Amino acid sequence: MMVHTMHRESPDKGLDSGKYVRYTPEQVEALERVYTECPKPSSLRRQQLIRECPILSNIEPKQIKVWFQNRRCREKQRKEAARLQTVNRKLNAMNKLLMEENDRLQKQVSHLVYENGHMKHQIHTASGTTTDNSCESVVVASGQQHQQQNPNPQHLQRDANNPAGLLSIAKEALAEFLSKATGTAVDWVQMIGMKPGPDSIGIVAISRNCSGIAARACGLVSLEPMKVAEILKDRPSWLRDCRSVDTLSVIPAGNGGTIELIYTQMYAPTTLAAARDFWTLRYTTCLEDGSYVVCEGSLSAATGGPTGPPSSNFVRAEMRPSGFLIRPCDGGGSILHIVDHVDLDALSVPEVMRPLYESSKILAQKMTVAALRHVRQIAQETSGEVQYGGGRQPAVLRTFSQRLSRGFNDAVNGFVDDGWSPLGSDGAEDITLMINLSPGKFGGNSFLPSFGSGVLCAKASMLLQNVPPAVLVRFLREHRSEWADYGVDAYAAASLRASPFAVPCARAGGLPSNQVILPLAQTVEHEEFLEVVRLEGHAYSPEDVGLARDMYLLQLCSGVDEDVVGGCAQLVFAPIDESFADDAPLLPSGFRVIPLEPKSTSNNASVNRTLDLASALEGSTRQGGEADPNGCNFRSVLTIAFQFTFDNHTRDNVASMARQYVRNIVGSIQRVALAIAPRPGSSISPISAPTSPEALTLVRWISRSYIVHTGVDLFGSDSQTSGDTLLHQVWSHTDAILCCSMKTNASPIFTFANQTGLDMLETTLVSLQDITLDKTLDEPGRKALCSEFPKIMQQGYAHLPAGVCASSMGRLVSYEQATVWKVLEDDESNHCLAFMFVNWSFV
């Protein structure tokens, strides 16, 4: 069948506008060949086409132009139709998923109504009955005793040498898992913020009033069921808390299925509790409707089956029937149901840590949602929807993330079979030191060149009050100079060099280094991102030129979304060299903050009030022990671990340095935590205004100088002259007000900013002095300021035109106008320059 393309001739060619010109198949073929090479040819190219193709000689260049326009339009419509079909398939699948969820909820409602009626009947019957039930109790008790003496005969056959017995266990686990995944075996409650839709993560729910903790997720993925099962069965690739999965036995089952005996070791998230392990049976099979199922449950004396490996350094946890139900979708892809149901033996950990092991929300974020996100990530990478920079393949970048997380977990846990052993303390128990004399395990595919005798790890855990994990980790990432020491960073980076300079012990109090964050990759849901951090080098003295080179860190940041419920926030980094090879050795250090469930506010004796960082630096304090009137009282646990290399002759010095360094970091975090803690009765609040005498004097000078130079009150008719009120007016002014020094021999630095100014620069009062005016203003802004500077010095102020500046994080900020004026002291001498950026916004 031949296809002809029609084009209407232009009326100015002398033809009837209602007639059409038909292109021959040969003409269409020639045009299609050109379109494949160049969909939008220039005028010269179209004329050349007519000259080179005799069959097109009777067609005007304008007609050729219109043909290409129509062809591009058809291509666009085709792509849009394909996109809409894809969205339609997603919506149909999501609609099917929601209808099934609605049916499940209807069954749950019916079941609850029945139970409610049954309980009412029992209460009514019990209130009107006085019958003696002692005989019945004896019968029931004797029956229970008989069951204990004669256990289920099926369990007698469930051993490692009897596949039929294991298949019986597997089928029971499968039935229970399916009842959780699609039925009403567990009372599921949808998590806040998890809204269904074609582009959403899916439906996420947690258990209510069930034994242990459980979470459930349903979602759509554009991969076939077998591929999804293959990805999810490789648990260490997506579950960052998984240390190892050993398959000790594989037994074929019916319908092409398999039964596996699995021993799994999990990392402990903090230094305050032991790690967990599981001894489970995993059953993989296909259902009659074509669905693929992978279910898993613990083997114990109650279930029967073989006994698992001994766990001397682990606490044996129980996995109730859990797993994945993967159903094929019409048109491709899969509907994925995930259920995680565990009992982590919370009674074996300190009471203050038990909420971490009793929270279904934390389980949902760390396991259930993580599995669904990982599959979605792989699906989008496979389809080419994810773009990565730096020429790295997605699998390579994902491997870097896994190695950073795994190395940090190894440091936090310090397992004996990895070569870790404790090092003697200095009498205090706040910091734990461990050494590892097997440094080869840290080097990826190659040994670290200068690991010497081994690796030393200094670690600690602490409880934080009213500190959102996402906010703290974001602050640690963006303001490294608040807690890091340049000398320690230089010492850590020296281990990567083939001939490192001698650094027997890093010197505390090193110069702060500026950092430049270079994005490398991020996950589809933006909950985790990988980046390279460049630390600008300094030299302490001429003989320390080796320290002056720039250093690089590979950094993994996750959990900085404040809206995620039960999310763990983490910042892990490791020094790398400039080559940044795929098998680069990594020695990770970092921070992890895990939220604990809100506790009761009845005991107000231990509640600490908010203390802003500026006030802390000025030496002012607020009294602890005051009750929070609005009940703002939640806790999180922070875990810190830093790793360093050492030689035999430097071990003691490195141990002393590491211990003191981590103590300094703990002190810095305590100070920062007080600054970023939210105010009672609100969400994350801005830092309160500094109340020192110097701050009161400065805002008085700022306000008075503005009136003197411009003749206008900075605050209009509502201006107040009292110190505290004036300070509040400057601090809460809607425009960004900043002050910078008037140095002649150095780049001006900012010395003060109100709350709006700090928001614009994306910084804090402490980090403000690290920001220079030159790096904030763009080139037109600097030129405008230089041209107006004589006017500012002569008449006291000037207005700069609209422009663009940059925040401390490199984000562009536009403003409509900037006013600059001299700030005069009481004796009329120049103190600084004040800037007011009007109507600013991030670009």
C-alpha cells in the first residue's frame, strides 16, 4: 500500500486554494531521507535538495518548507500520543491498584463492624450471666496442656533433610504474606504525605496495633516481574543497613519455584545497640494469575525447620512473613506490593533507644520505601530518563554510594571479624576508639598506598532534643567550617598519596577552608545525592606548602527532606584524589541522625529551651529545665564516626588527635543544635535576634545613619527608638539588610545581617563572616558599586540598579534595587557600609 503526502498549493501560485498537490512515493521517500538526517533544514539546504533530486524539481522551496513543518508537527503529535498512552497505562494500573485497595478497606471495615457487634454481644451476655465456668476452664487448660505435650505433628517433619516439611512451612508463610499484602491480616494506616498518582512513589502504609512493626507499599514500576524480583532479592544492593546475605541451601519446589535458607546480618544504626541478624526461609514461586511472589519468614522452634547459624555478636531478630508480590501490568511493567514485618527485640536495647526498634515509620522509610525507590530508580535508568554528569555510568555512581554507606556502617559497628579491636580509653567514656590492622579491606579494588599499620576509628553517639535531623544534616553539609578542622582534613587526604608528607598529628585550630560543592548524581526522588566537595587549600607557613593544595571529598547526603516522616538523615564523606578512579579507595567518615518517636511532655524537668547560636557566641545563656508550653519535645540520636590512618610510631598521637577532634565536633554540634532547634508551637523557626550590647548599638547606628543620609525613616512612621524594639524592627525587616566592613587592604566581609539577609545568603550569623562582598555581587553589581562609591562617601548613600547576586551556596538571587549607605558611629566616624536589597527572590 502506497502512502501519499498532500500539500495545498499557495493561492499566489495561480492555483485554486481548494486543490491539493499529491507527492509521489519517490518524492516522499527522498524527503524522509533528508528529514532523518536533518529535521529542520535551512533555506540553502532545501534549495540544494531540489537541485540534487530531480524528482523534486517541480516543487517550490516554500512547499518543501511547509512539508518539513508538517512532518515535524506529525512527529511531535506521535511522541505526545505515545506519552499520553504511557500515562494512560499508568493511570489504569493505578486505578486498578486503588480499586483493590478500596476493596481491601471495605473488607476491613466489614470485619471491624462485625468485631464491634460481637464484642457488644459478649459484654451484654457477660453482664447477665453468673454461671460458674470453672469446669470449662479446666477443660480448656487441659486441652492446652495436651497441645503442648503433643505439638503439631507437621512440625516433626520440618527439618533440613525433609523438603516436604520445608515446603509446608513455605506455603504457610506465603498464605500469611498474601493476606498482609492484599488482605486484612494487618490493620494498615496510610502514612502522611504518601499520595497516589501516576508519578508518585505509591501507596505506603504502616501497621497499627500488631505484634512487631510492619510496613506496606504498593507502586508501579516499568520493569517486568522477573527483573523486579531479581533486583529486590539482591538485598545488600538497596538496603543500606544490610551487611550480608548468605544463601546456605537451595531446594527446588513446584511450579519452577525455589526454597532458600537465608542467613542475613544487619548493621546496627548507632553505637548504642547491638546489630541484628535473621535466619529465614525464602520461597519464590509463580501464582496461577501470573503473579510472581518472593516471601520470606523466620525459622524457629515454633515454625519448625533447621536451626540457623550461631550469632555471638548479634541479636537474633524475627521476620514475620514478608516479601514482594509482583503482578504484570497490561502494556508492560509491574504492580509491586511490598510487605516488611519484623520483631527487632526492642527489649534488648536501652530504654531510651527502644522507639528506634518499635517504629513502623522508620521501618517503612529504611526498608519498604527504600526497596520501591530502588526499583523505580533502576527502571528510569534503564529507560534513559536519568541524566548523569561527569561521564559516569549510573551503576558506577550507585556503587560509590553503596561503598560510602557500607564503609560508614563498618566503622560504626566495628565487627571483630572485620579486624576491629578496641583501643584503651583516656578515662572518659564519651568517645570510643577502635583500630583495624587489616587496612587492605578498605581499598576497593586496590590497597590504599599509605595506610601503614592500619586504620583508627573514633566514634560516639548522643541524644539531641528538639533538633530535626534533616535541618541538622543540611547545616553540617552547607557550613563545614562550623565543625571541621582543616588540619585534620589535610591529614586524612594525605593517606591517598603515594609519598605523603609527614603529618604525625593534625594540628587543631586550623584555618577554615572554603568549600565548593559539585553535584555528581541524585536519585529520582531526590532523597539522596552524591557530590564532590572541593576544599580550598591554605598553608600554615612557608614550610607547609604541601598543605596548600586543594583537597577533594566524595560526599553522600540523604534524608534532608523535612517532610519525610520517620526519615533518617545522613552525611558521609571520604577523601579522594584528583583522578577519582572508579575503584578509588574510600575511608568514609560522617554523621547519622535518626528520629525517635515523640515522647510524653509530662516530665518537663529535662526540657531544654531554644538557644540561638548568635547568643551562644555572645556568651548569653538561657536556663534549662523550663517547660515547653506548647509540647514541642521530640528526640533524635546522632552517631558520629571518623576514620584515620596511622603508622606504628604515630598511633598514640593519632588516637589523641582523633579523640579530641570528635569531642570538639560534639561540642560544635551541641552549639549548632541549640541554634536550629524550633521554637515551641511552631515548625522550624528562624534564628532569634542577637541581644548583645554590641548588636543593640549597631542597629541604632544603622537606623540613625539611614535617616541622616536619606532624610527618610528606615521603618516609616512606626519607628521606635528603644533598643530592644529597634533591634526587633531591623531583625524582622522584610528587606535584606546587611553590613560589611570597609577594609582597604582586603575584600570586604559581611559582619551583620538581619533574618531576611541570612535567608537570602543562605547562611547563619556564625558563617556570615566567611562570605565576602566580592563573591556575593556579580560583575555588573561590583561595577555599579565602584562607580557609585565616591557618591556614597560624599553624600552618604546611593541607589544601585536591579541586578543579581549569589548566596553562599551559589544560588542566584535577583533584586529590584539595592540601597547602600555609610553607617556612622556616635562620633561621626565611618563604621561600615550597610546594604538593603529590596524585593529579592531566588532565580
